[in-house]
Amino acid sequence: MQHVSRLTAARAAAETLVASGRVPGVVVAVAVDYQRPEVFAAGADADGRPLVPNDLFPVASITKLATALAVLRLADRGLIDLDDPVDQFLKRIEPHPGVTVRRLLCHTAGFAIDLNAGEAPYEPGLTWEDLAQACLQAKLHHPPGSEVLYSNIGYGLLALVVEARASARFGDALRDLVLTPLGIEGYLGVEPPRAPARIADMRGRHRATPLEPFNSSFWRSLALPWAGLVTTAAGALALVRAFRGHPPGFLSPPLRAAAITNQTGDLSGGFIEPLRWSPCPWGLGPEVRGVKEPHWIPDIAGPDSFGHTGAAGCLAWAAPGAGVAWAILGARTADNGWLLRHSGTISAAVAGG
């Protein structure tokens, strides 16, 4: 009965949000405890096409949950130790003592948020290999272990660690280690068999061009290990549920417990203002809610809740205290603030029961 009430409340919140005009449409997936996930759609994508539950979306930084799971799966096999120096696996031009796998996973390695435009120009001909080389050459922004600084570069380096230990291209390793075992329909660097939902409110000089982020085949071809996954709401939900022990045996219990436990101590940091917090808890891939304000997730989800958000306008989250996990994939980028200021009505309906 509680399951039904959560779903009813979440659907009503989603429909109200779409009717407000703040987002053209959303697809929402909800799973209570061990029950089968439920998925529903409301509204349309940026082209006005009505959304359906199995629509594909670019899930932006929710991709980092998948990348982290690939690393953790290799750790469970004894091929990676979380406290191994990354230089042990990668041939870097400039060694960086103190940069470990653990610190990359929880964004305390010291790298900047993103590559500089000149290091791997976003233009025709760019490939994952070019981006990988740029990540290898990246310099530290501050000393390892001194601050939480959310970093795409760090997850580029983690993908290279996976390639080194799995002896496979990252996209193939991700498929074999994560997507296939979890039963996820997901595509990284491979053009999907059907068109993904189109995301509204794109900004910047590549808007409405063949290079448009999130919406173009060029962007999808880059196989970004920090942002390039294309999947469904059920797929995004499966990623966060893997950290909750679904399915059993996918991750060992000790490693899974560590992954959703704060790894950053009392360090402060985060993204850019206003999304910087003191302290800034983070796990081995998932962000930990803590008492951060402002935040995408309402505090009713609990300080131990965890998950990830994405700039394409999406999130995947779990609230252990409520025994629930959910994903919200929106058809509008997060740039205008709808995800931060308004998606919480859906999350509160799910987590509050």
C-alpha cells in the first residue's frame, strides 16, 4: 500500500511540475525495497514528442555512477586497490604523488572540474583518445586530500585505470562489467538504435549545431566516462540500486558499504557557488547528501541518502532509511535551475512516503 501511495504522489508531483512549464517532460522510475521498479512518463521532449517510460536520455554525470561501479568491480576482483597510486597504472608525463583511486572516486585528488578548452578542443575530429591524453597531461589544481573539487578529469583517469586493468576499451569494459550484468540498456560511444529524447534549453556556441552537447551524435560518439552514457530511467535507477545491493552479489558487501559512506572526512568543497558546502561528504562514486544546502534532494531523504545528478537535467538517488530509490530524467538541462529548485517535489513524494 505504501508503494502505491509513493507512486501516486510522485506521479502527481511530476504532472504538476510539467504543467508548470518548468520542464517539458520527465520520466520517473521508482523502486521500493525489493519490489519491482515502476516507471512512468509525463509531458514531452524538446521536440514536443510525448515521452514514454522506456525513452533513452543522455544522463550526463549519472555516468559517473557507472564508471565508479566498473572500478569497484575490478577492486572486488583484486585487480585494483582503492589506495593504489594512479601512477601505478598510468603513464603520466608528470607524476602526481598522493593521487589514488580512492581520491579520484570521491573527488579529493586535486584536479580541476574540467579540461581547459585548449587541451582537447571541442570540434570535429575529437575522440575519446584525444580526451584521454589531455586527462593524462592535466596538472593538479590543489594538493591531493585538501579539498573536495568535483572533477571530470578525475573520472577520465579512472576510465584509463579500468582500461589498463581490464585490457579493453572503456566502453567495452563498462558494458561487460556493469551494463550487461545489471541488465541495463545503455550506450557509451555507440549510437543508440532509437533516437534519445531531445533535451531543451541548450546553451553556448554549439547550440542548434551538429556539435550540440547531449543532443548530437558527435557528442554521443565521444564516449565520455564522466558524462556520455545514454540510458533509460530504469537504467539510471539500476545504477544507484547497485550500491544498495541489487542484485545481490554484484558488489561485495564491505566494498558496497564503503562506497556509500563518506570518504572525505570534514573536507569542504563541491562544485561552483552556490553548490559548495562545508563539510562536503562524498562516497566512492555516489554523492552523500549529508546536511548540504542548497541541494537537489530534500532533507527528508536523510543525511545518509546518496546518488548523483546530471547537467542534462536528471538525477538517480537512494534513501536507505525509507528503503526507496528513484531516478528522474528531465527533458531540459539543469542550467535554468529547475532541477535544483523544483525537482525536489518529486523526490519528496518518493522519499517521504
